[in-house]
Amino acid sequence: MVKKIILSVLFVGLVVVLLIGAVHRTNSQTGSSNDHSEGGNADQVREQNGQSGENGNGAGANANAADALVWGTFAGTAVDATESELLLQSGTGEQLLIEGKAWTYAQEQGFSVTSAESITVTGFYEGDEFVAASLTRTAAGQTIWLRDATTGRPLWAGRGRGGRN
């Protein structure tokens, strides 16, 4: 009889420990899904590729909602603005290159830049890479969004998942 009581207590203890572990794991994975903190060090700004499927810039970028985006800004002057790319340089000499799908989409939406124009880029970090989410022509006040402000999903990628978000 004592054996049955001890085994029952051990079994119940094991079940409780497993349940607590499952709840903790679930909370850890979903607890910070919508955190958007201001951040971004200009030293960490890297070349922004914008080509679908490369460096996380494709249609599946940030598909996992549990990934919190760390937002930042880059303020600079247009050094080179062509059909294929936009090169910006900050006052400290750091550069940000926007090309590929991101730049093509911006131009398709009517965004045009002249050399020496002041541009502010809002984006987020994917690892060490700064990914542009919006472009603003500072003097004109024109802003174009390239990515969803909540998920970071490229706006040029369509709705995905058979039309469902």
C-alpha cells in the first residue's frame, strides 16, 4: 500500500513538472511577439539587399510571428539614385544601399529621389542586416512603405498563403 502511494505521488509530481515546463516554453516562444523597441546602432547598418529570397528579404521574411523586430532609423543624403539602386550616406560617412525588389517597389509606388536629397529610412534589423521598411523624402514629406509595419513582410510579396494573412 505504501508503494502505491509513493508511486502515485511520484507520477503526479512528474505530470506537474511536465505541465509547468510546457507552459513556460509556450510563454517563452509567444510572450514577445509584438515587441517593437526603438533601436539600431548606425555602426550596425549593413547593405540592404531587397532581393526576393536572399538574406531573408523574400516573401517569407519574418514569417514566424514570435520574432520581435528591432526597429531603427538611418538618416542620410542620396549619393546615387538610379533605376537599379539608391545609395545613401549619413553625416558620419556610413552608407546604406537599397536595391532589388525593395527599390523597384518604391519606384513603382511613385517614389523618386534626386542626388543630394535628404532621405530617412525606417527599418529593422535581421541579425546584423538593416532592412528598409519605409523611405521618407525629408524635405517633401513623402513616405513610402516597403514592408508591413507589424510583421516586416514585404508589401510587394502579395498576401501569401492563398490570399490569407
